[in-house]
Amino acid sequence: DAGVIQSPRHEVTEMGQEVTLRCKPISGHDYLFWYRQTMMRGLELLIYFNNNVPIDDSGMPEDRFSAKMPNASFSTLKIQPSEPRDSAVYFCASSRLANEQFFGPGTRLTVL
Amino acid sequence: AQSVSQHNHHVILSEAASLELGCNYSYGGTVNLFWYVQYPGQHLQLLLKYFSGDPLVKGIKGFEAEFIKSKFSFNLRKPSVQWSDTAEYFCAVSYGGSQGNLIFGKGTKLSVKP
């Protein structure tokens, strides 16, 4: 299995632009998680899905952030408009039932 | 609220020293416990996990952890660290009714001096 796939690996954009991060979970996994990691705040859970349905989005910082999971093999995290304080590494992870989560390589986002 | 505490923010050791990283979780009934490691510039990888059975769990790279239910603890240990163990270590807990969500601790950065 290829593991969790994220794209792009690096994204540099200017303040105000829309950013879309993509994730393909491991086949057969029914949970998908989006995390954000910064030096200041550490690892934060933004949102997670079960069987493509959002279960808990209480970690989404504000309305500029949105996430979708249109099918079992694809999810997006969108930031519109982006701000410099959104600069972070965004990780996607997937799991089957309540077992361990498998993390993707992350997307390093820089907003100028 | 359910929470996970990691006592040390940054630990600095010399090679061959023994390691113990603390992790405590808040009470919440049945738990599954995990330790993840994040090497510099990489993503989180599973070191070991505890679901049930023997409370002493052995993981990869010589790491082990002990689940002490009475203390709500799951401390990570390694008898002799190597420079390559330099990384950040995260403890995580899933609670029985959490629908698959993991609660992560804030992480402990380990620096091993050669």
C-alpha cells in the first residue's frame, strides 16, 4: 500500500489567495483526520471524518477553513482567503476503526 | 475534558543514557494508548501501541512502554538511546466512546548528544 498521500508537499502563496490541500487515505480506512502543526501550538486536530461524514470540526480555526470528503478516497482542506498565520505543516491521517492513525508526509504551507 | 499530559517539553541526553518519557491521561474508561515519533522534517510514525493484555508493550527500535492503569500512565522507555533517536515523541489516547479520535499530548522533544 502506498500509504496516505498528500499533495502538494510544499505550497507558497500570497496572503488573500485560496489554498487547497489534498489527501488520499489508505484504502479501506474509514476515518480521515486533518491536523495542523506549528512550533507555537504543536499538533492540532482540525477536523475528522468517519465514512466521509464530518464528525467533529471544532478544531477548525475559523470560517476561512473548510474541509470536504466527497468519497472514501479523497479529501480536501481549503483555506480562503489565506493569511500569514496559516503558515504551518498540515497533516492528513487515516485509520480503520479506533486503531492507530497513519500519517501522510504533510504539506508545508507558507503564506507570504 | 479528556486530555493527555506529557511532562517534559525537552529532554537532552548523551548517547547510551537511559530514557523515560512520561505520559498521563485523564480518566475516561476504556482506553487505547499510543506512542508516535516524529523525526526532524518527517511525519508522525507509530512506535508502539497498547490495546489490552500485557501492560508492558514492546515497540520498534528498542522502545517499550508500560501501562499502569492505577496511575493513568503510559511512560515510554529505552535502556540506551542513540543519536538517531533524536526526534519528537507524542503520546496519544483513544477513549472507548471517541469514535476513532486520538487525543495527542503536546510532545516531548528528545535531543541525543553524540
